[in-house]
Amino acid sequence: MVDFIQMNCPSCGGQLQAQRDMQKMFCMHCGTELMLKQDDAGSLIPIKAREIQASTKLKEIHYSMATMDLLKSRIAELEAQIMQIRDTFLEYYETIYTSAWNRKYFRDYEKEKKLPIILENLYANYFDTWNEYIERNIPGYTTPSELIEFSHFIARPKYKQDKYIETVLTILEPVVPMAEELKNKKAQLNAMLEQAIEQGG
């Protein structure tokens, strides 16, 4: 024997009958698609399919926004960590500056990369306020890719025997995996933003 349950359509209020094992039906009065959910008491409750879709969409939007917020937070954290490493590296330049030969690999790097600055001249001009000055953008010594490029340059055999190089390389070493993660997180965020724009438009 088939067990029927009486209910009202949430859209038009019309009387409906549904089998207990049904999950979906259409209102015979207004044609609204209804999903049937069982409540805690075991009764079937009709819900408009569009409301379920809207609820699911809302959950997806909240999840996407939370994920984007996490990505933005991690991006900011990585950028701050890379800037801290950069500051440590440039603070260490004070030690390197004390020896004329130690500055040679900086000059060679600046010449090879055709940089518009000479770090030793900047230091000479701003040594009193060097720790504040390094907060500025210094071409060739600011972005993660520039720091990685510089560390590859000084890892060359002709410079590697210098006692300060090992310290500089150790300071800059974490930048490589951080820069890779930063690049990936930015790509993820951009993809999510593009997807949100496409779905919104």
C-alpha cells in the first residue's frame, strides 16, 4: 500500500499529495518545482527548488568570499615576510660596506643589470638613516624576483669564496619558496575573482 502525505504548496498554497519516498515534484496548481525534505519529526516539507538553489548559491558565495579573504591574508603575510627578509639583507649591507672588495659583487650586479642606482653610493649618502631609507623601493633590490636574481648572481663561483656571500645567501634563501607560493596564491585569487565576475555578469 502506497503511503501518501498531505501538504500545501509553499508558492500558491494549493493542497498536494506526495508519496513518502518522493524527493521532488511539481505543484499541480501552479507548476512550481518542489523539493521534498524530511524534517526532524519525519514529516515531508515542500521547498521551492529555486529557494534551494539560491541557498546553495549563497553558501557558495560565502565560501568563495571566505576563501578569497584567506588568500588575501596569506598574500599579505608572504609579502610582509619577504619585505622583512629584504630589510634584513639590506641592513646586513652595512657590514658588507666596510670592505671595498665586498662591494664589488654589488657593483658587478648593478652594471650587468644596468640598474639606475649604485647601492654603495646610496649607503654613503644615507648611512645615518639607512634603516629608514631601505623602506623605499630600491631598483634591483626590492621585489622577490629581484632578490632571487641577485642571490643567483652572487652564487657564481667567482663571488662564492667571499665570507659574506654565504650569509647573504642564507638570508635570501627563504625568498625562493615564498615567491613561488606568493605567485600561486595571487594566481588562485585572480582566477576566483575572474570566476566571480563571470558568474555575476
